[in-house]
Amino acid sequence: MKIGFICPNIPGHINPMTALARHLQARNHEVVFLYSPSAHGLPCVPGDKNDDMNATRPEMSKLEGAGAIEFYCGVAAKETEVIFKSLPKMVNTTGVEALILDPVQFFVELAAIKLGMPYLTVPAALYLDYSGYAPLCIYDWPHETTPEALVRNQEGVVKFTGFTHTEGIKAYAREAGLNIDWDFPSGVFSKLACITQVPKEFDFENPLLPPQFHHTGPFHDGKGRPKVDFPWDRLTGEPLIYASMGTLMNGRADVFRTIVAGVAKHKGTQLVLSIGDQLDPKQIGPVPGNAIIVNQTPQLELLKRTSVCITHAGLNTVLESLAQGVPQVAIPITFDQPGVAARIAAKKTGVTIPFEKLTPERLSTLLGEVLNNGVYRENARKFQDAIARTNGLSMAADLVEQALGVGKENAPSTGCTKTKERDRILQPQARSLPLPEVVRVA
């Protein structure tokens, strides 16, 4: 089968998606990345969509919290509107027979629905759970199921969904004859399969996830990423603290200076700090003599030598850390990072601090806790074992083939228990949470 991928053209999404695509390609499927100027050597078609996501990265990299979310959603919505106009021609030209869609390209599913094409929902980031049973990933709330918590969760969903669509997107749905519940965007998610790279063991319990929802494991294969030169000879053999704030939200020199100052309080350790492409290492200022400050690192290789990973709690970095049994100190900034950090805290694979409370002293204290309390590394190693056993890439490829009716035919879980639990869990004190369907208007 020829499968087209649509996802934001930024590393945190391209990296895992290309790993999945390579796995499908190895099974003799054709793959192509639509609206992407590059895809780590895989076939790609730039199309007519402007690369607004990368064009706005310098501005976005300095934002945080709700401001960053609103900014990103505005950019993503504009890109979706462009895709609406050009996807029919793109499908015709490339001959793709099915689509794998990243749901943070909000409502791009409408174009597939209008074309009558099969599509799968595969988020590269922490998935967007609009059920209200667990907190939406943009919040750092703990997972609680009291009536008050359920109401809080549902109110949080409604607050967020207002950012995810524009009048142009709504007009497209009307013209296509589609009736959408804009407060519950999961209504446009695939009815064939929704696949997350989050291991089930790392996630919050949620019986309201639909039967076609599947946990796998990280989409990492160690291939496809650009080769990065790194001064391996400068590693001293001291306990290694690896720090990265990701590839998107990395435009704040003051944050990196805080990390340097916090780690410097721990004598006998060595810091490797990856600052991304928005800053020059010279902007970070004075650093300890054994610290290594670079724009990019071979992250997967470094994590094999790392004692603690200081991270923005981006899903890919956290899963890569867990795959190597490395505990984390999480500093979530925005997007899905608060939700990932909440899972780190709940599963005790590390500790977390709100971005706005970050100081060298607080970071030093938290780093000392993770370095000196073996429970965090012990828990991280349990996830390392679980990830190795599961082989998330292979499982995800199986699920894609199964959902599209090609390759192996493994019967999926029926999800009957989840369906029966819905009415029992969501009591009248909380606002009713329908599972919306996309309805064609005659």
C-alpha cells in the first residue's frame, strides 16, 4: 500500500514519524511525506503549504505556557487551511491510498473525510485526550477521578479547544457537509486506529479511551537523523548530566544559564548541554571547565552514558531517556510537556518543577534528589525493560497494517469494557461527555 504522512515539519514530529515510515517501508509498503521539504531521506513532496512552522520558530522558541499554545495553534490552523485546498491534487499526483495524520495538524482529518480516504490518527507528541477523564496533556494536573477533578478536566478541554480551529476550518466543514462538534475534536480522529508511542505502563489509567486506541512504545530506531560531530574526548568519566530543552522551545538563554548554574553546584559531575539552533553557545556565558555546551548532540548515544537527563519533558526526549533507563528532572514549558511531566511524577521516574519556578537553587536540589535517591533510576529501568519487551515500532507497524487491512491480521481488542464503563464513570454531577461522530449533512 502507498501511505502518505502529514505531520508538522519540526524534529519532534518528523523524527518519530520517519522511524515508523521506515518500518513500514521495510515491509514493502511505499511511504511519502506530504507537505514536507525533507524527511530524513524518505520520499517527500513539499506541496503548496508554506513552512510557517519553521519560519516562526525563532519567535515561538521564546514563548511559554498558554501564549505558546495559542501562537502554535494559529500557525497550525493556517497550514491546515492550505492543505484543505491542495490535498485532492496531492493525492492524485502521489497516488497515496491511505493517510497517517498527526492530530496536532488540527482538523486536517476533514480533508481525508471529504475525499473518502482511509486515515489513521498517530500523534508524535503526547496524545490529545478530550474525554475529560484524565487531564488534557497541556495541564500538569495530577490524575484524579473525584467529581471536582472531572469537572476541572472537562472545563480545561473546552478552554483549549477554542484555539484549535478557525472560521476558515469551520467554513470548510460546512461546505463539505460535515457536522462537527468543535468542543470535542476527537470526533474527527480515525475510527480505524489511534496509535500512541506512549507505553501503556507510563500512561494514566483511562477506561474511556475508544476501542481503536492503542499504546505501543517509542518510535525510535536510531536511524535517519543527521550525523552530529561531538567532542567525545572531552567526556571525563564523571557522572554525566545531560540537559536539553528540545528543538522548538529553546530560544531563552537565561534558561540555559540557570541550568548551568544549578548543575555547577554538584561537584564531581559533568554537564553536556544541548541548546538547539536558536542561540550561540557563547551566549550562555561562563561555564565550568568540564561542561560541554553545543548546539546539537547525538542524543541517543549520549543518553547511554547519562546519569540524569534534565529535560523540557518533550515526549521524545523522555521516552528516549526511559529506553536507556535514565531518570529525569523535568522543566515543562508548554504544549504537551506539562502532561508528560505529570506522568514522570506519577510514575516516579524523576521529579518535576514548573517552568516559572525554576531557579539554580531549586534545580540543584531536585538534581541532588534524583542523583542520590536510587528509586528514580530503579523505576526508569523498569520502563527500559518494558519498552524493550514491547518493541513499539514493530507493534505500531502491525497496527497500521491491521487497521488498513494489509499484512498481518491480528484481531484488535474489542474495547467492550471501555464502552460499558463510560456511563458508570461519568456521573450526572459532571457535564456529559459524548463521543462525537462526524456526521454528513444531507
